[in-house]
Amino acid sequence: MKIVRFIAIFILTLALSSVRAGTGALNNYKTLTLLGGDWILSPVDAQEGGATKKGPAIKLLGTDETAISFRVIGKGSTMQENLLPGTGKEMATMYHCNDFKDCSQVRATHYCAKQNQPELVLDVDSTNDSVIVMACDMNTPLCNAAEGHVHRIKHELSEDNTHLKTTYTIYSNGKYEKDSIYHFDRKQ
């Protein structure tokens, strides 16, 4: 009888942790939807690193042009991110639950100006209510390749939802190469 009780408690514990994990993933996906809308690059003095000092981003600094946008598409099943829209370096990332009805994992595909498409998964340990971190899915070939690719995307949203810091971490030859960091302000 004790063994049956132990097995029942064990199965119940596994079931509850699975439900909690699924709920957490869906909540993280819903946090992504808070990014919805258009964002402009923050003023030059708020920027860090080289991402906004050269290339197409520099042309957007100090303007009211959208530098990143987020749209919920597919009846709520996908969040579409467009970075540097209308420029020669425009990139898109599509965020979605592995199964929207029973979301247990948030996934993304980044369509890069490097002409590759790294697949990413939510980094549960680094994500919270205002920070979303997507890490390269190490079960996919590109994330293990020498080819340069976006290996990590981190979105940090301010408490008042008006400022966004986004970091794209680039890997090459299996090692960290650089971070491309952008600061955005929500477009009025």
C-alpha cells in the first residue's frame, strides 16, 4: 500500500510540475506581447556598443522612423519582430509556443541578414516578467556550426513599458564574438 501511495504522489507531482511549466511558458509568451507596437531608436547618448554607430541603424538615430516593431499575428499564435525595417539589414524573428493550445516551450526563428535562420528556445532560468531571453537551440545544426549566427536574443522592458534594451549575441566558430545592443523608446 505504501508503494502505491508513493507512486501516486510521484505521478501527481510530475503532472503538477508539467502543468506549471506549461503555464510558465504561456505567461512568458504573453510577456512578449507587451512589446507590441513600433519603437524608435533612443537618442545617441543612450546607445552603447557599435551596433548603432555604423550601418543602417545610424540613419535611424534621431529620427521618428520605426527601428523595431512587434506584431501579434496568426490569431495570437505568433509574435513577429522586425528589426531595422525598410533597410538593407532588415531582419525578422518569429516567436511562438511549440503548441499554442498546450504551450510548454516558447521557440523562435531569427531570419538574419547573415542569411541564416538560427532556431532559439526560451531560457527559462534567465527570463522573468520584464526580461525575455531566447538561447540558441543546441539541438539544431546552426547553433553548433562555425558559421556566424545570432546565438542569443535578450529583450529587457522597462517597468513603464516605454523603454526596451535588446541585445543580439553573435557567435562565430563556436565562440562568443560580440553583442549588438540597441536601446529603443516606444513610438508615440
